[in-house]
Amino acid sequence: MNMERRLIAEWLGTFSLLATVVGSGVMAERLADGNTAVALLGNTIPTGAILVVLITVFGPVSGAHFNPAVTLCFALRKDIEMRLAALYIFCQIFGGIFGVFAAQIMFDLPVIDFSTTSRTGLGQWTGEFVATFGLIGTILCCLKAKPEAVPMAVGLYITAAYWFTSSTSFANPAVTIARSLSNTFAGIAPLDVAAFIAVQLAAAVLATLFFGWFNAKPQQA
């Protein structure tokens, strides 16, 4: 597959993901009339839905990572070379940032408006570890058992993880960086970004190792 097309797919997919996450968060908060549970539900459903669409559309082009943690996983598995992985991550980060810009413009908000929403502490970090570990596990197990189920499985997993994790399941360093630029329902304070990313990457590495063992054929194990 042409490298330029793969990189554009990663940029556009992450752009679309963040435009959906932030845009639906703004819309949900405006319509929920102060009901946080309703706002979260209004943010959750579009996020899970767009992941199914984006992975289905862009999966055949780039693998539809849209997530540096996922790209790191496949680089560790040697399914993607390190140079291409670095380019993927670059495109994911900047695609996500521009997706936030687009959402802010659509809803007549400042293009860059740093979040003041604090997301820190052991509970939040544990939530991010669980969310990212589970996401990598979902992807790797589906690829082994039923590859065509990956889009739906990932969309449903993130939909569920929005609600069962304390952090509402960022599970993605590019998403974390981009959401720090939006002082909306989906935001995260810039000071809390580094810890989230560290936990996400640690979870991705451990999940890659664990599910590599878990999914190995008996003679490989």
C-alpha cells in the first residue's frame, strides 16, 4: 500500500475521531441541561459509532490505528517497521489536534482553549491502565479469532469503557494530547497529560507481551 495513503488515512482517521469526541461532547453538554450522566451518554454513543465507521473504512488502507499506543503494540510485534510507526504517530497526534480545532470552530468556540478539567490521581491512572490494556487485548484477540470483527469490537469496547473506567477511557496518547486543547466536556488539563500518556504506553507494552503469550500456539508458548 502506498505510504502516503497510509499516512493520510491515519491523519484523517484521527482527525475524524477527535472531531467526533469533542464535538459530541459539546453538543451533549449543551443539550443535557446540566445532567452529567446524559451528557456522558451523548458523548459515548457517537464515539463508539465513529470508531466502527473509521476502522471499517481505513482499516484496509493503514490498519486504522489512530492511536500511538496501538501503533507501539504493532511495532513491538514487528508488524510495522519503526520508521513507519514514528510517521504514524506524528500523523495521529497532528490529526487529532486539527480534529479538535475543527470541533471548536464548528461550535463557535476559541480554536485553542486549554482545558481546566483535572484528571489525576491513582483512580484515574488505574482507569487509563485498565482501558488501554483492554483495548489492546480486544484488538489482538479479535485479530487472532475473527479479524472482521475488529471494528465492531473496538467500538463496543470503547463505548463500554467510557462507563466502567474512572477516566472515561481515553486509552490513546494522541486523543489525550488533543483533548487538552479543548476546555469542554471532553477536556483534560495539560498538566495531567504526561501521566495519562505514561500509563497508556505502559499498559500497551504489558498488554502486547501478555496477549502475545496468551494467543500463542501451544508450541510457541
